[in-house]
Amino acid sequence: MVQYNYDLFVIGAGSGGIRTARMASGYGARVAIAEERYLGGTCVNVGCVPKKLLVYASQFKDHFQAAAGFGWTVGESTFNWSSLIANKNQEIERLHAVYGNQLQKSGVNIITGNAKLLDAHTVVVDGVHYSAKHIVIATGGWPSVPDMPGKQHTVTSNEMFFLDQLPKSIVIAGGGYIAVEFAGILNSFGVDTTLCHRGHKLLRGFDEDIRDFLGNEMIRKGVNVLLNTDIEAIESAADTFVARLIDGRKINTDMVMYATGRTPNSAGLGLEALGVELDGAGAIKINADYQTTVPSIYALGDVTNRVNLTPVALAEGMALVSNLYGDQSKPVDYDNIPTAVFCQPNIGTVGLTEAQAREKYPDIDIYKTRFTPMKNTLSGIDEKALIKMVVVRSTDRVVGIHMVGPDAAEIIQGMAVAIRAGATKAVFDSTIGVHPTAAEELVTLREKC
């Protein structure tokens, strides 16, 4: 019988990798995890966590403005970017320590360095060989910038979290999560912000009403949104840059940020030499059990480029470990995954969009309301909210809920539970609302669009 150093070797200590390692160790497996950058991966270091902290910071501008309508006299305020980044870094360091302690207490061996696969059961980290019965690749993704003249002048979301100082102006290329979130953050900090997107609307894949509503709200807040165009080249001009668009326009700016996509972080691992199959984008191909074309090697999370969300990577890690070491299979249900976009205003969404529902069902009813959040009645802030519900008429089942507005991300979590439980419109209608809240609009929707 072959003797291995470990039962399970995890490459990548992001959210999915750490959860996989800890759970496997809890089942009694001998586990090691290798990481070359930082514990916590993208989410903790250059993604969800620091992004949400920056969103919170950027919202104080509106909070101060709103205070006067509620009787408060607020003195002159100033913003210190360096202080925010220092405090953010301190929190990230705290999380590093938390993850390190959790792994150590779980009995997982943490190996720091660049890991590569030598064969189906051997990982090499900085020249040291480790054998394992099973290997899990959870290396996530990495921001990508298209090849074009002046590419070297761009930054990505990775660098945005560590800027020495805020630019006075910025052009952000992209129309997805990261682009609209950073556009809102920087605009609120007083940066002259232009969002340049090659599509005709922002946030492809979201419900059309949500896309329209957010685009209008961003423009009302002062973001210069340019659609149906793209950056052709970036030229250096003294202390600034010139972004040349495909339609001939030129924009002078202090910074150009690209948020046009992320690439699966699969290069340099030695996968192709072992016969691990990748798709055209570099994503690792897996079966329903997260197994690659090499039976002893598995992959999960963003490196598989399926549903690139932190909670999904966590769920996949738990499912994989349950399959390998548990007494029953616990597959991940990829239907009705809730998600949020921390743009300004926030988006929360779960279930089918109206377009998806109409493709799947012949009888769809739409309920929708657009309103002024109660706080804004006195704040003087001209920001609206939108709630939309998608219902199958024949079964009365609610199959989609989409929100834009304050606390949308917090509210949508409860709505995800309701949709997964199969709640009908009648259940929503018979539920007593919490008054006065924006959330009660979900149980008072009566008129079909």
C-alpha cells in the first residue's frame, strides 16, 4: 500500500481552500495547505472584505449630508485616504492571524511558497516534495487586462486597495460588479469618475429593470457613464494619462482602472503536463464531484470559473470533503444563489430574472415598486429604491426577487431562504410586514405590472 505524506494537499489558501482543509482535518485526514501570497485569498485581501470597508467609508459623505435634515449640525469634515487604508490593512492583518490560528488548531500544516504539481500525487513547493492521496486546487482567479497600447499604464482592483493617495480623476473600464462598485466608492470620495463600458447596459446577466435603474442612479450621483464604447489605447501625458476611446473621444485622467474580467489562476501549476483538462479561458474542467480529468486531483472555486462567489467556494469545499471523508454526499445546489452588488445604491438579487422566467415558464406575473426610502424624506438625498418580484401565475410560486436600495444586500438573504423553501405569492401577501421598513414592501406588493 502506498504511503503518502498527506491524505489531502490543498493548493491555495483562499476561502474555498481553507474551508476544505479545515473540514478534511476535522474528519481525521492528514492535511496540508500551500499558499504563496496571503491567507484568505482574494476575498479577504483584495476583494469582498476590503471592498465592503471602502464602501462603508464612502457612504459617510451622504450620512453627513443627511444629518441636517434630522436636526444635526455637522461641522466641516475631511477625508484621509491614508488613514482609511492603514486601518483597512490592520483589519486584514487581524484576519490573517485568525485564519492562521484556525488552520493550526485544526491540525492543518501550513506551507508557504509557490506550489506546482510534479505528478498525480506529488506537489513541489519551493523545491520540497510532498506526496498526497488527493490534491485540491483552489487557486482562485486574477484580474485580467486586455492587450492594447498603453496596457502598462493601467491598474486593477488589486492595486486600488493599496494606493498611496486618491487620484483626482479616474476612468474605469468595465460594467460588472467590480467596475460599478469602485465607481460608486471613488465618486463618493470626490474623485471625478468615468465608467466606460462596451455594452449597452451595466451588469450583464442581471434583471433588465435592475440594470436600467442602477445606471440612472449612478448618473444622478455624478458618475459619468459611457456605454457602447471601449478604450482603444492609453497614452502617457506628463503627470496624467489620455484614454483614447474607439469612438475617437479622448479623456484626460490621473488613473485608468481595468475591471473587465478575471482569469482562472491555473497557469504555472503544471496541470497541462499531467493531463488536467482546461477550457479556453484556462478554467479547470471538473465533473459533478469536483474531480478533474486526473482522478486524484480536484478543483473548486473561481479557478473552475463557474459561479465565482466566496460562499459558493465554501459550499463546494464542504461538498468535496463530505464526498471524500463523510458518510454521505452533500451536493451543492446551484439554483437560487443570492448575490449582492455593493454599488451605490446596493443591489440584492436571488432567483430568476424576468427574462429567464419567461423563457422557462409560459405564465409570469411581475410585481414592482419604485419608492423613496423613508430616510430620504428628510435627508435631502434624491435616491430611490426598487423592488421587483417574479411569480409563476399557475403555481403562485415566487421565483425571483430583485432589489436596489439601502440594505438590499441584508434583506435579500432572508428572501433567498423564502425562495428556496418554495414560498408562494400568497405566503408573502399573508405575512405581516415590519413597519416602517423598506423590506415590508415585499409583503405589500399587490398590483401586477
